[in-house]
Amino acid sequence: MDRIILHLDMNAFFASVEQASNPHLRGKPIAVIGSEERTVVTTCSYEARAFGIKTGMTKYEAKKLCPEIILVPGNNQKYIDTSVKIIGILKNYTSLIEVFSIDEAFLDITNSLTLFHKTENIARLIKKKINDELGLLCSIGIAPNKLLAKLASDMKKPDGLVIIKKEEISGFIKDLPVSNLCGIGEKLAAYLKTMGIKTCGELGRYPVKTLKQRFGVIGERLHNMGLGIDESPVVSYEEDQGVKSVGHSMTLTKDVSDINIIHKYILQLSEMVGRRIRKYGYSGKTIVLTIRYKDFTTFTKQLTIESYINNDLDIYFTALKILKSIKLEQEVRLLGVTITSLIKYYHQLSLFGDEDKKNIIGKTMDKINDRFGDFTITHGNLIMNDHSQGVISPSWRPSGVRRVEVK
């Protein structure tokens, strides 16, 4: 049986959630930001987009384009809770749901037709249910595969519904720019243009041998994309166990050069990473420190240690070793701490009891913070810190360790 894949894309998700929860924001130009002091626009309402405001602009650029814009500090927990509710709605229509990001999901609805009869019926029921229960709009694309379903969901926004049938694929995509395809970014599209490839049709007709010579193993994949071919399955998020790293980063409230303040932020980030990695039973042995200067120059440096760790202070002191090896050339705008080389945690008794003591302290802190909220109990150095929560990353998942990938 030919597959039928549905791609759901929530429209202006963060901004729409804020408008749905606050009637005073509805119908007005708003932008969701990551911090009240300094940040960039993470998303904005369609009313704001009419003024030319885009994701990634500073709040000052946004105000210049639209002086009356309303800036709303992001609320990660609110967006997570809403996304989980959306997934709960989707489960009524299929069990094969792949959460692509906090506001996107793929559904394999091939076997759902026996109950709902038409693909359009499923799409309209989903749209109505989400709007009735959450007050939100979404765009849906339906096609024989994930590549085309995502393409279709982008065609009409907001509140769109586009269906691409198997027999329509060639005519539908042949004149579309290759940059419209998920997976072909700006740089790759520009390179393809130098090869005389601007449309999907041109990509599909281009000799596969030449594409392989230019791009290696992805050459054939690019050729298939040009033809609208994609065999990748919808992988349920409950089966997606490919956890490779746990990280957290934050844009600081102001550019910082004071090394002691930088240490405090790294400790805060280490505590966030440690708490989540323990919750899901992982340990790691490679720590990665990310630094962004005030001119937006960004770099990472990592250090691999001998033993696996998941304790806040072990993560922190390893990150400090990395920091000591770096000569800071400018004030710091952003810091990030990530732990990789992960394994499922196993507890080994310590000969001297020090590790056991740290494990007990860590678990006790986790229990208190899980019950009463983040940083209810924390390391003494952090008591005076501003506990920034950052902005949800596109790699967020509704459950499991990936949920902590916050930027």
C-alpha cells in the first residue's frame, strides 16, 4: 500500500500560544523574545510579520519596523505543555507520530483510512480539534512521503491544507526552487545554482553520477529529492532513542568580561545539564563549552575525561578546565555547556564514599527542585544569579532526555 504522510506545522507557535492565553494580545503585533533585557525575536505573530519583522531580529530592529509591537518574554513551560497537548490530540488519529520539533510533527496515517475514510477528513478533524481545545491554528500537508508532506504544509499559511497525490508529484514540484525542499539550505542552494540547478525538475534530471562526484553519498539523495522521492519512515518519538548529547546555553543579560561572573553562569548551566541527564539515567565523559563573543563570533571547545560523570560539580569543573585553556579576546555574550559521549548510567560504589555522597546530594536536590521548581535549592554561588531559562530549541522532544536541548 502506498504511504500517506501528514505533516502538521503550528502557525507562529510561540506567539499564537501567548495570544491564545491572553485576550489582550489577540489581533495585535507581538514578538516573543528570550529575555526582557537583551535577546532576539524567536517568533512573532502574523500581525507583526506584516511589518517585515522576522525571527532573529533584535528587539530594537523590531521596534524600528513596528513601534507599537508588544514584546513578550518567552515561557518555555507554557509552550512545552501546549505541545504535549497537541501530541495528545494527534494520538487520536494514529500511533505513528514523529515529533519533528516543538511545533511540527509527521504522522503516518496510512492505516487510519479504514476508520476515517478520507485523508482530508483526518486533516480537518485535527485542525478543528486543535482550534477548539487550544485556540490555535495549524497548517497541514499530506503527501506520499515526509519530504513532500512538509513541502505541502509550507504552501499555504496560516491555517492551510494542501494535499499532493502520487500522480501529481512531477507536475507539482518540477518548477519549484530547490530551496523549498527541507534539507536544502541557502548555501547548498547557492552551490547548486552554480551547477545550473535552480528548480526541483532540474535537480531530478541532473546526472546522478555527477551529483555523487560533487556531493559524495548525499548525491543520490539530492537526485531523489528533485524527483520527490523520500523513503524515510515516520519514527515514533517513543522509539527515537538516538540521544547523543544533553546541553543548555543562554544569552547573558549583558556582555560579560568578569571571569567570576562567567564561572557562575557555567555553574548554573552545569546544574541544568546535570539535573536532566540524571533524570533520564545517562552519564557522559565529554564536556563541550560554547562561547559567543559580543560581535557574535561563536566557537566550541571540548574535553574528554577518563570516567563517566553526571554530577553538576564534575561537569562544572571540567568546563572550567576548558575555559582556562581559552584566552578570552572579547566580552562574552553567550555561554553553553553540553555533555556528550553518553551511556546509560550505572552506579559503581566508590572505595572512599565520595562519589556516593555526591550522588545522594544530587538526587536530593533533584527531588526538591522537581517538586518545588527550578533552583529552589541550588549551589551557593548561584543564589544571586538570574536563572535564565533560554529559548526552546528546535530539537526539543516531548519526552526523554532531548527535552533539555535549550538554546
